[in-house]
Amino acid sequence: FLSEGEHVSLGTSAMFKRCVDALKNHKAFAAGAFDEYCNSFASNLERFRLLKPDGEFDDAVVKNIEEFLPYRNEAIQLLIAVAQYSPTEEFTQRIHRLFEGLIPYMDRPASVSQWNEWDFDNFKFLVHELFLYALAVLLKHDCLEQAKYLLEQQYYLPGNSDHGRDVMVSFVVFREYMRSLEHRNKRLNLRRLSVRADLLKERCNGTGIDFRYLMQADFVAFMRAEVEAKDDYKRWWPETLLYLGHFNSPFEIFARSVSKAYFDKAKILLAINTPKDLEPLFKGYQDGSRRLGCCRFQRHRVRCMDET
């Protein structure tokens, strides 16, 4: 599909419009329309699989995710409609099931016997990006219980049993390393700290979600994983926070948490009861038993928590 003049369609545009209309007008079939959209989205994502494209593989990955942009934007607008018009447990569970259905795209299909590590990098980027936007939208619209649900509930992957792995996995599964973009950085001598972070920021334009909300979602996911992590395999790398230097104030939910009433609402995101519950984590950062990323990230983390 990467050849000249060909374009892939996810085939969800009509369902998207029908679902948004149903949500905005509180129609009885809204939940069914949402299910129809999610099922088609998850099933038809297969059309975007990269099958031995010509030329440099990293070029194909970048073009693939560019081709997907209209459908990513559809999904974001639908998430916004849910957050604004029907942020119920019923719809939150459906969003969770949608992401559950997208996870297998990030790994080798059962029908494939020969593959390279980066063969599924386009899906790794797309699914990770969509999960960040789901969190960002819910946090922006103060749907804290719904955001907590996506962070708290595990995701069922029956295929894991074939490899002796746990069939229930946490949200950290949504961020996986992309070797193709690392290769691109070196091949083109881009000298970027993270090509992935650059793409996430560039693609944020026109979504209706300011990039600071994407960074806030990334930071919340990072902190939630840090609080719960028992080993280095269950941690979250906050890719977007390379751009923290562009922002000079705490993220909104942390700034608002100076109010005890708001803190009591927001604490569920990090699975804590009081700010003191974070002290062992901070002590680990200070004594070196836990390692943070760039110093700008560390300063912002301290500023956010100081506000709390």
C-alpha cells in the first residue's frame, strides 16, 4: 500500500459519524454504535500491517503512521465525545476492551514464523499514541475515575499462554521500544534525543488536545507505574517529557491538588492515599536505588509533587 497513489482506508468513517451523533444526542443505540466502531477499528487495523515494503524500513514506518493520521483523529474525536457526553462506567469498559483488542498488533501474529524485531513498530507507535490520547482526553475533561480504570484494570491477552507468559498484563504493555526509529536517527544523522517524541509532538497539531495534556497523561502513567513497579520490566518510559523545558508550570491535576478536596479525587490515579505514600519512591530517587531520566524531567516531577 506504500506504492505511489495507493491509500489504505480503515472503513470506519460512517460508523464514526453515526456514533458521535448518537453520543451527542443521547440516543438509545449509542453503546451499540460505539461497539460497532470499536470492533471495526480493531479488526481493520490489520490493513495497516507492513509486509516487506521496498526501500528503508524506517521510511515505511513513518509513512505508515502518517497514512493512519485521519483514523487516529477520528478515534480522538470519539474519545472526546465520550468524555463530554457519556463518561460512564459502561463506555469506560468499552474503551478498555478496545485497547485490549489492539495489543496483539504490537507483537508477532500466530501465523508468522519469521520476523524481525521492528516488523511491528508502526503498530507499537500507533497503539501507544492512542493510549496516551485516551488518558489525555479523560484527564483534560476531569474524568479521573475513568482514567484510573484504564491504569488500574489489567488487559487480557490469551495468546500469552502460548509462550508461558501471564495472560493478564498492565497498561505498561502499551509502551514498547521501537528499534526502527533508533535506526532512523542514526541513518539520517538526525541527532535527536527521541525521534518518537518528536513525532508525537508534531502529530499533536489539530487534535484539539494541547500537547501539555499529552505530557500530563504520560507523567501520570509514569508515576502510576513507578508506584506499582516491582521490577524494571513493569515501568513506563514517559517519551513526551523530553519537551518539559517548553512548559514552566506544574501539570494541571497536580496544581489543583493543593486543594485537599481535589487531591482526594486525584489520588486514585497514582494509587495512593496521602502524599506521604510517595516518600519511599522519592527516597529511592535520591539514594540512587531508582533511576530517573533527564534532569529536566526530575525537576518537573519535584515541582508537580511539591504542589501536591
